[in-house]
Amino acid sequence: MANLAERFFTYSTKVMGLEQQLTSIKDGRINPQHSLVSILAKTMACIVTGKPSFNQMEKVINEGTLSKVGGSNKPSADTISYALKRASINSLDTANDAIITQARRNKSL
């Protein structure tokens, strides 16, 4: 599973500029302990590998399985949920559009 998540993130960053798009998303939290980019990267990796809940995501993250995706930090399920609730919807939408446009340009979609 970790290999799939790492390959997905590496490929998406290289081909579609995923990490650059994630850095453009505005974080509504005050003095966050974990970066939003790291949380979003780990969340996407968990979605790709079929983890349907924040608790399962937290378990995989704490096992260190995703240490190469989004850094070695280990946010809790509550932190992931809180960060995603506070992320700017408009900047998420803009980043999503840019990623989809790039994927179409690369004929990935």
C-alpha cells in the first residue's frame, strides 16, 4: 500500500504539479502544528489506497506507512478533520481545476 501511495504522489507531483497546487491552498487555521500541504498529501494517498475513514487514515499514518508522502509528521484523525474543514473551498476548487486541466493536457484523463 505504501508503495502505491508513494508512486501516486511522486507521479502526480512530477506530471501534474500536485505539490505546487497543494501549496496554493489557503489554510484557515491559526498557528497550525501540521502543514496543510502535508495533511492534504497524506489524505490523498489514503484515498488512493482505499482508506474510507479518518480513523483508518490515522492508523496508517501512525504506522509510518506514509512517511515518504507529505513528510514524517503524524497528524491525528481530529487534526486531519479540523484542517480539511478550515481549508479554503475557493482555493481547493482552483487547485482542482488546475490539476484536471494539466491531467487533460497530459492525456491522463
